[in-house]
Amino acid sequence: MFLSSLTFIFVLSRCTSSLNDGVLPVLVQQVCRHGDRSPANFFPNNKHLDYWVQGPGYLTPKGEKQLYDNGLLFRSEWYPGLLSDIVLPSEAFVICSHVGRTIMSANSFMAAVYPPVDQFVFQQGLNWQAFPTHSISPEVDY
């Protein structure tokens, strides 16, 4: 039951021990639940099924914004310091359940944590870069 309610885990680690005058942790784990979504099930006589264009259980734009804002807050806490300017797979790891809304939530969060800089901007005006998001197979996600 635990994994079915879990959206994703973001693990950030770095081999360092100081930030200015303080102490910097070497491991941070962020556990998030997905953002707002459409209903997963509908009453049989629901006359507004067409309102949820993307279907049941899908992450809404509001849900994407919630996770993006969560990522901005995370970045403000750990950058500069524990976070690098660029995505380093040796530094960060994201894992989520196999459900589409959880993968979208993880991507929305990471878009804010690691905005593209310098040579990693591949399209002007697009403030996003790809990040490896690992998912748990349906066979073990229960």
C-alpha cells in the first residue's frame, strides 16, 4: 500500500561538508505526493465526464504548478550549496511509481530544481531540460 500513494522520491547527495559558516548535509531526500489530478473514478450518472479532457486520474495544470512551486522552494533551500547548476546523475536520483501523473509530477518538480543554463538551453524560451526519471514496475508497485 505504501508505494501506491507515493509519487516520487528525489535523492540529492554530494561529497561536501561546509556551506559558508554552516554545515551542509551530504544527503537530502524529498518525498512528494502528486499534485492535483482529475478524479480517478466517476459516478455512473456523471454528466460532466467531458470536463476532464485528459481522462481519469490525470495530473491537472494546477497539479503541475504545485509541484513546480515545490521544486522552486527546494531549490531556494539548497542552491547554491548542495545543488549544482547542471543536472549531474551522480548527484541526484528520481524514482516514482509507474503511473503517468506521478511521472509528470516528478518532471514538474525537477523542471524547477534544475532550470537549464548555458549550453543546456536547447530551445530559447523553454525553461526546461530532460532529467532521468526512474519508475517502479507495475509488478512491484502495489
